[in-house]
Amino acid sequence: MTERIRDFLSDRRRAGLDDGPVLVVDLDVVRENYGKFARALPDTRVFYAVKANPEPKLLAVLAELGSCFDTASVAEIRMALAAGASADRISFGNTIKKERDVAAALRLGVRLFAVDCEVEAEKIARAKTETGAEDVRVFCRILCDGAGAEWPLSRKFGCEPSMAVDVLEHAHRLGLEAYGVSFHVGSQQPNTEAWDGALGSASWIFRECAERGIHLGMVNLGGGFPTKYLKDVPAVEAYGNSIFRALSKHFGNQLPETIIEPGRGMVGNAGVIESEVVLVSEKSKSADEIRWVYLDIGKFGGLAETMDESIRYDIRTVHDEDRRVPCVLAGPTCDSADVMYEKTPYWLPVSLEIGDRVLIEGTGAYTSTYSSVAFNGLPPLETVVI
Amino acid sequence: MTERIRDFLSDRRRAGLDDGPVLVVDLDVVRENYGKFARALPDTRVFYAVKANPEPKLLAVLAELGSCFDTASVAEIRMALAAGASADRISFGNTIKKERDVAAALRLGVRLFAVDCEVEAEKIARAKTETGAEDVRVFCRILCDGAGAEWPLSRKFGCEPSMAVDVLEHAHRLGLEAYGVSFHVGSQQPNTEAWDGALGSASWIFRECAERGIHLGMVNLGGGFPTKYLKDVPAVEAYGNSIFRALSKHFGNQLPETIIEPGRGMVGNAGVIESEVVLVSEKSKSADEIRWVYLDIGKFGGLAETMDESIRYDIRTVHDEDRRVPCVLAGPTCDSADVMYEKTPYWLPVSLEIGDRVLIEGTGAYTSTYSSVAFNGLPPLETVVI
């Protein structure tokens, strides 16, 4: 929570515009975060993960600071270009792409693509032929168990390291530049050492490819850098140091080019959601009945990451000095699944009441875009960038 | 799948407009469903649950057929009015309402409101005074365990029956008409007998209120009527018969007025989503490696009800005569949580390949509105009503 956000919310309240939840993102915090990444990993290029928050002003600030952009779709590529990034600073990082979208990306000038299987490399090779593009680079994503990360990581992206060698060789034979390896240690990763194992696999793939005459040049270290929710998290510097040690351990003096793809770590702590308490109630008059607190934002209005109670936000109220009681925290829709914290209740002040505003901290990433388009007739989360 | 939907999709394909998933809803099926509900429960008023699918043309057809509307927000009330329903055919069925939204609903002419606690009744009483509205009716929702339902039902809505008596008495003293009781047996409820227990509680509340001089008149039987996914479901007639028996058992000759709130049961089977296979791959060359199939729609593009693999859609392909193999089915976004079926893999034809279209049946309800506004830059699910 910054003074600028506080002032903005006061002004909004005074103007009587505070009907409905709002996400406010402070660009000064984003600037500061970018600086921290740049300093912590000075030889690494930063590719901001646009999906975390694609607000145009935010992208423009990052473009001006020199950031590159990791995109998930042609629409995101267009957003990054509109924000002022040149195409050589954009990666199409989604391993699941329609061939016509690859062609569209090539026509827009993008030359860096993620793959995790041979058929995906074939799509890129065909689209390269179709568009006449040259110097098209691909990197192969490998599986990584994501142990310890707070947002679940499935086996959805990546392949086994041994298969990655074949995929890169296949890409090479198809006329693409087999450029490197990527992995992702899991989103909201509190363990600074989590990169070590995957870097070991990456260096093995570099050696295997070299034996086949293919010389890889780049390791994409992915994201995973956490933002502070309820628990403290290590500083970016600690991640930078740990990653540098692991790189040296596995690659010796032949350090590859590296890139990182922070999303949550870049914008999470730059945003605060203000929401209103719509109802506080109990289900019976029994003394051990738990209290239910209903907000005007829920799982379908932007807090999708509370799914399975994964991400536990820090919620501030005007009564924070008061005694706290366990509460079930739920959203405003007529959907019984729209409950944020129930298995592990959330302790809120006993004096919290209907109409009170609450601040949900650390919500700059993965909120506004998850928001449903109109579930229950409710509009998507309003976002203001200041 | 109807012939009209098939023809529409063929035309769309021929016109080259088939880039991206689309939901097609056949209004003839909706008309048929409305008729089935009206015949199965002839003395019951039908309040269509707008949140299931609020497409304007669909609402207009239902309004013309004489349907009433269960709404979750002021926006949905406006949609029902715009579709041609008069305000006396609209219920504000969300138990979680801002007081200013209650006032807005009263100004729009709505006079029927759900509550599940005393403070919610107080909001309505204050809004009644503020707006000068008269004859404002409230019904109290009670908890119901939802046993057997496929879409999870939490304790989010409703209170214990003993508390409902107090809530209704409180509403009565505040100058509201204590009108009745509502409950919900859980969405996609395959058990036709599921209404029996809750109707027993409702009749007890009627008697308790009568002893306090308050004469309730209505039981809102909620929704829960299923649509066919992979498994067959009982016909609407079976639900009608079972509910009528339970009503007679618990209320004898003094049958209350009844209403139902079908959503899924009204529009689920009227809709089909066409999606494209973006990628088919494996994670290693091991013989027991499972196949991954990625569609251009997923959990954040409209298939939110695959959360925890709750709803299992019937998926048709052009290769359905072929041998089937177990597949993990995933969506197109760069989010590892965007996987529909993994714990219980989905058996799909071994010949299914990139670029094939698949039809996801029974997707008329709870798809388009759940769709995220722009996650990964992907647009919300396109909906066409024919």
C-alpha cells in the first residue's frame, strides 16, 4: 500500500465513485521492481510476463525502462508492440499455439518461440516458410516439478529433458535456430534454490545437443519470483545470488545468455484492490457457528487465485487493532463455489461490518484479467493505473 | 446437438469465420425445455435463473413464453426487464445484496427478495422506507446439504431452519411480507428425491411461523434440475412427480404456492461449444506416457465448471468410431491450472489431431458468463443464439 494509492482511493471515495471493487496499480512500485530485477541479475534480460497484468500504461512504462515481453497470444504481442516494444524484444512464450497465430506473430516481426514437442516446432517451421521469415529461434521448455511453489504447477508445459534434446534437434533440422532451454520453477516460489535442479538439466541438454553438433546459447529461467502476501518472501537479490551460483556450478565459465520472465514478482505488490463488505452473517445462533463475511469481489471477479485456497492475500481493514475472529470469506455471486477461504478460515476483526471497505494487498498480478466477463451480471474488475 | 446448430457451424466454417471457440445456443431447445417444466410442474411458476445464460434473445424467448426470472444483481434485473418481463415476474434471488442495490431494484418495481439472515432483512426494510415501496415480499433461504449434486454446494447460502423462523419473524416486524422459504438441492442433482428433506424443513418452518401468527404462502424449490453430460439424467417429469409427492406428504391439502428456478436444466442442453484442437503431444517417449490434448478453450475461457473436474462434458469428434486412448485435456492459456481433466483422463480417439474441431455438448449454461474478460489476451467466449 503506497501513499499514492491511499490518496487515489480517498479522492475516489470523496467523489462518490466507490461503487464496486477497484484495482489500483502504482507504477512507481513497478519501476522500483524492474530496477531490482535488473540489478539482481545484471546479465539477464527481463521479459515481463504480460499475462500477469496487461494494462497499457504499465506495459508502456516497462517498455520505456527497457523491458522485453513474454507473451501468450497474438493479442498480447500487439499490446506489447503498442506499448512501444520492438518485435525483437518480444517472445511468444506459450507452448500451445495455432499455426496461423505463429504466422501472425512472424508477420509482426517476432522471432523467438517456445516449444515443448516436435509437432509444435513443425508448425513454426511451416509458418516460417509461409511468411518467408528468417532467423527464427526456438527454445524448448522442460518439465520442472515446481516443488514448494504456492500456485500449483501441473505437467501442462514442458517435456522430459531427454525428449527436449530430440525436439531441439528436430527444430534444427527443420531450419529453425535451436536456441535454448526454458523451465518454470512454479509461481510464487519461496525457495531461492529452486532453480538449481532445472539448471542441472539445462546444462545436460546443452552438452547432449553439442554432441549432435547443435550449439545452444540461452537459458530462460522463467518466472516464479514471489510477491509478498501474508508471509514474508526472500528479496530479489537472494534469488539473483542463488541463480548465479547455480549457473556457475552447472555451466562453469561458459555461462549462457539468460532471460527471466517475472510477472507476479514485477506487478503483484504494485496493486491493491479495494472492496466493500456486503454482508456479515451467521448460519445459526449456535455459539460455535462461524461467521461469514461476503465481499463485493470473489473468485469470479478477480480473485481466481484463491482457487483451492492457494493464494492467501493480506487483507487490511479499518478495525485492524480490534480482536479477530475466524471468518469464512466469500464473494458476491449466487455460486456456491464462490468462496475464497473456508477450509482455513481468515481471521478478521470482530467489529468489521456491512459497508466497511477492505484493502486486499498484493493484487497487482493475476486478478483483473482472470475476472469473468459478466458472471451474475457483475462487470469485470475495474483497473486504474496511477 | 441439433440440426440447426450443425447447419450454423457448417455455414460458419464455409465462411471462414471459425477462428476461435464459439457457443451456439438453439432457442428451439429452450422452448421445448420450458414446455417440459411447465407441464411437469403445472402449478409451479418458473423463474429462469438468468445467471445460467443471460443472452438477450434467450431471455426474450423465455419472457414471451411466460417465464419469470430469478436474478442475482441489478444488472440482471435490467436485462430481464429489457427482455420484456414485467417487474412482478422478477425475483432478486441473491442473498448477498448491497442496500443501494436493493433500493435500485425496488425503484425498478421488483418486490420479491431472498434473505438468509436478519441484517439482510433490515437492509430491505430500510430500502423500502427510502423508496416508499409497498408490498415487499421476502423469502428465507435455508441450508440444504446438496448431497449427490455434481456441482459442489457449500454452506454459502441459507441458514439453519430454526434461524429461518426468527429471520422471517424479524422481517414481518420490520413491515415486510414474510412470504416463504427457499432452498437449493445442489446444481446438477441426479437424485429426484432430493427435495423431500428440505420440504420437510420448509413445512416445519410454515408451522412454527403460523404459531407466531405469521402465515407463509410460498416455497421456492430452487434449481438443481440437471442437463445431460456424459451420464443420462432423469427426465423433468420424474422430478415433477417426486416433488409433488413430497409436497403432498409434508403439506397435505394445504399446498403452498411454489416456484422453481431452473438454469442449467433450461439451457444446458440447448448449447454446444465448437473448439479446435491446438496441440496433441506427449511429455516423453516412454510407452506409458499419457497423451495431452490442448483445446482453444479451457477453464478460463468458459469451462470453469471443470474446476476440480466437477462437470464432465460430452465431447464429440469426427473420429468417434476410432479406438480411444486416455488423454489429459487442457486449455490454451499459459496457466498450469488451466487443465480440465487430468486426475480422471478423458478417452479420446487416437486419430484426433491438430486442427480438428471438437463439439462440447451440453454447454448452454454456466459457460459464456464465467469466461474471463481477457486472460492471456484471449477474448471471452463468443456466443451465438439461433
